[in-house]
Amino acid sequence: MNWGERARVAVRYTFGHGQGHLSTFLSSLSMLGLVLAIALLVTVLSVMNGFDREMRERILALVPHVTIYGYQPMREWRELAAEVAANPEVRSVSPFTEFDALFIRGEAIETARGIGVPVADAANRALLDTMAPAQRADFLARDDAIALGSGIAERLGVSPGDTVTLVVPGGGISGAVDGTRYRALYLAAVMHSGTELDEAVALLHLDMASQLAGLEGAVSGLRLATGDLFAAPAIARQVLSSLPPGYFATHWMMTHGNLYAAIQLSRRLVSLLLFSIIAVAAFNVVSSLVLVVFDKQDNIAILRTLGASGRDIAWIFVLQGAMIGVAGVCAGSLAGAGFSQLVPGLVRALERLTGFHFLHTDVYPVSFIPVDLQWQDLLVVGGVAFAMCVLAAIYPARRAARLAPALVLNHERS
């Protein structure tokens, strides 16, 4: 038999229709299991990729990659920033002032971290982009403006245009023993970053934050953005080595590294679990093809008597396993790709229907289900599933090749 004849018989066993086609039913059952397993794996991987992307592109765009602090407030921060910016691995440098405060509106009280930045600095554009355009313009126009994270604003029951009272304890980073500072600020904007910052951060102009923190024009430190996220620890060491004593550095891996590692670990564990489901689907191909061999014993015997070799019979069933794999991989990949794009909308619809918010930034890093479908995942999942199907077909193929045609025909005649 040539390859065309082998393929024609395999196609008939796999996709044939009509009465008594048990092999087609068994092949379809195997395909269905493979389609469901692949679709599920592609969907879950897309969601995990989405969390990974949001961690890198959203959360780490809002938090500094490296932060330089001084043991004393930085008064000569402009000269220090110029020195740090000379490092070729540093993309931008921006001063900041931070302090802990109570935020009061009526009888509602919340604690949060106040952060002051130079709002005109391009390095802080990502923070400003979390505000609505009109609110952002209002925030930029007023020196006494403040922007609250959406979670804080919701708990305080305030909206843009209201006044919020800040209570900042005395002392602070400067170490000075002075009285508690009170300041009523105009709420110009509410930040909707969709991240944990919405629950804990209030944004102010740098000068106002320096006054509230009692630093008298000094700043708390410098926020650095780097070109390579994963080189942040090495870059922090390089920057510190170029500075005089009296400074220390932190980086995003110290504050968010555990979260990123947890996302990566979850992705690997889920992938391993779902690949085992594909392996089960491939095992189903073994059992289905074994049953097909029994169902087609008379056909196999007739083919052997017409001159087909055991090798020809084996290749027919290997090709059948490959066809099941190709059909299952194609259908499963398309189903997974389509369903993964529907997941965010389905989750939002379910949240509106039930009134229950599944992800909240006081627990999870983001408040929505992100999806990032990558073609590399489709290739890996499809390649592994196809290889498993081909390997699964080897045992039934060898079994079919060893059938004795005389014994089978004699049994059929009796």
C-alpha cells in the first residue's frame, strides 16, 4: 500500500459516516475529550498570562522599579538625581515624598499613604493616567489638590469636588518632634488603576506633601525606572555604589517579588495539572483505537489477504491517531482562543447578575480578569497534544499489525 491508500483508509475509519461506523463514534469521542482539554488549558494559560502582563505593565508601571532613600531627608536631591540619572541603566529619576496620614470626611476615617510627586514630570505620567481627563486637569491646576485611590474614596464616601481633611502625625522621617499637622485639601480626582494602589495611596503635589511631612522642601527619596525590570537588584547596587554613604535602596522585587513569583508558580502548577488532563485524553485515544482494532478485525484481515503488510496496517492506525490529534488540536485551540477572549465579559456579566465582585484590590493585585492569548502557548499545547496522540496510537497500531488474518477470517466464518 502507498501512503495515499493508507491515508484513505485512516480517513474512512476516523471521519466516515453511515450505519455501523463504531470507529467513527470512538474517534469522535476521543476528539471531544482532546478538544475540551486543550480549550481549557489555552483559556487558563491566557488568564495566567494576563496576570503576568498586568503585573509587568500595569502594576510595575505605577510603582518604582528602584527606590533610593536617605537616612536623613534629601535636601540636595536635584544634584543627587542628576548623578543617579547618569547611570545608563536608569531610564528616569523622579523625587517623591511620602507620609502616613488619617483621611477624614465627616465621621468616616481612613488611613493611607500620601505620596507627593512632581506632577509635571513625565516619569509620573502613569499615575496621572489613572484619573479621568477632566479630573486630571483639575488636579494639575490646583496646588492644594489631592487624588485618592478609588477604594479609599469609596470607603470615605467622597467624590471629586469634596474636601478631605488630612491628619499627619508629628515627627515622621525628619525625626523632629513637632505637633500633629491638619490640612483640608480639595479632592480633585479619584484614581482607578485597577490595582492594589487604589486601596492605599493618595497622590499630592510634591511641595504640598513636603510641607505635610514636615520636611521643609526636602524629599523622602528618588523613584527610579529601569530599562530591565529583572535587573533592578543589580542596578540598585550599582547606583548605591556611586553615591556617598548615607543612602539605601529598595526595589520592586522586595515589595512585589513574592506576588510575581506566586503568579509564575501558579502558572506552572496549573499548566502541569492541565497537561495531565491532555494526557488522560490521549490515553482515551489508546482505548478508543484498541476498540477500533477489535471492530475492524475483519477489514484488517481482508486487507492483509489482499497484500497489505503488517507495516501498512500499523501505519493506518498511526495515521488515524495523528488525524484525531490534528482535528482535536485545531478545534481545541480555536475554542480555547475564542473562549479566553469571552472570559472577561462573562465575568463582568456574572458580577452584574449576582452583585458580587470576584476580585477586589484589597485582596488581589488587580480588580478584573485579565487575558493575554499568546501564540507560543497555542504552539506548545498543540504540539504536545499532537505528539501524545501519535504516541498513543502506537500500541493499537502494533496490536493491529500482529493480527493473524487466517484466524480472524476463520472465526468470522464460524
